[in-house]
Amino acid sequence: MAQINSCLKRTFIVFNFFFAIIGGIIIGLAVLSQILTSAEGDPSVEGRGMGLIVLYVMGTVTMLLGLLGAFGAYKEQKLSLIVFLVCMVIGAFLMFRGGIPAAIARPQIEGVLEEKFRDLLPLNSASFQVKHMADTLQTQMHCCGLFSYTDWNNDIPASCQCSNEEKYECRMLGYSYLSQGRSIYSKPCFPILMHYILLLADISLGVIFTLAALAVLGMVLSSIMIHQLRQPNRTTILLSVPAIFTPGPPKYQELHNPPPPY
């Protein structure tokens, strides 16, 4: 005999399958990121290994929890639902613990990164790693310099050169009647880079708070199901309200009764 409400059971199973699909999407994004970074062959991408590991672990745990919750609801196993509830409590706590400080620090990202990037100037006298990073940004984002082309002083690299055939904004540099000058990208790299960084931060915050909300919903649903499993054979109690006043006999009964003997 089923001990859990059928509507609640179906809702919980669908919720957990959706939870497992989210975990699969996270794993897919991690695989895609690993393929793209491996294809670039850039030694600077080796530091992203920790981020990929975090994505793999988060996706795997999310998928396993979704399957565990669906299995516990389908089989009506109290132990599986209790494990799912504990994991949801821990997950919601970790999500809110990491998401709230990140949301508070989000407006300060641009200022902190701008200060760090300005410490790298001028680029023409920076280290090889910094120059390689700047060349990669300029080639992929079609920009020149971090904040301006003057970051390179007079040693502007070839990655800043802009062709008139390209669909990007170019500017002429050093043009005169005696020399033709050079065409370089007019936009600096830092604003473009910050656009993608803030976009990634917003997406990450959205994912974190979405998972936190799903964890809270999973906590509520699993708690209700565990409560129903603890009282499997609870019978319905019918409450009867006792009568306080006893009505007297109708008037016609009083007239019909014979008078008492004297």
C-alpha cells in the first residue's frame, strides 16, 4: 500500500529528474571547457584545472543526488530520502554561504581588476608571460592595449594591427605626408575583458542561487515525504461534538400527553 501521496510522489520524482538533468548540463559544460582550453594549447590555461575539477564534482554530485531522490521517492525508502534531505541542507547552506558574499563583492570586481592590470604597465617592459597574455587578448578580442594603445609606448606589437577589410573599428597611428602610418584597433582590451568577466560572474551567481532555491524546494518536499512515511497507518480520526443542551419535547407532544392524575 502506498504510504506517500501520489501527487507529491510524482512531483518529487519530476523535480529530481530535473535536478539530475542540471547536473548533466554542468558536466557537459566542463567537458566543453576542457576541449576548448586543450585545443588552444596555451600554457596559461593549466591554472584552470581546478575550476574544471569543481565543475565535474558539482555536476556529478548534483546528478547523483537527483537520482537518489527519485529512487527514494519511487521505492518509498525512508533512508534514501533522509540522505537526500541532509545533502540538500548542506548544499543550500554552502550555496548561500558562497553566493551571498560573492553577490556583495560583485560591484568591486572591476575596481580590483583594474588596479591589478595597471600594475602591469607599461606592457613593452613587462615579463614574457604578461606580453603573451596581452597578445592573446588583442588577437582574440581585436583590441590594442589594456587601457589604450599607449600602454605599449612606441613598441606596438603586430597583434594590434587592424586591416581595413575587417569589421572592427580601426584608427590610423603616425600618419603624415612622409609616412603612411599604421592601422591599429581603436578599442582597448580591458573594457571588453570586463564585459565577459562580469557576464560570467552574473551567470555563476544565477546558477548558485538557482541551485540554492532548488535545494530549499527539495528540503521541503523530502521533509513532507519523510513525515508521511513515519506515520504509514495513520487512520482518519472523526471528531464528534457532544451536545451541550438537550432539546425539550415538541409542543404537540406536550398537548398529546394526558394530564397527570390528582
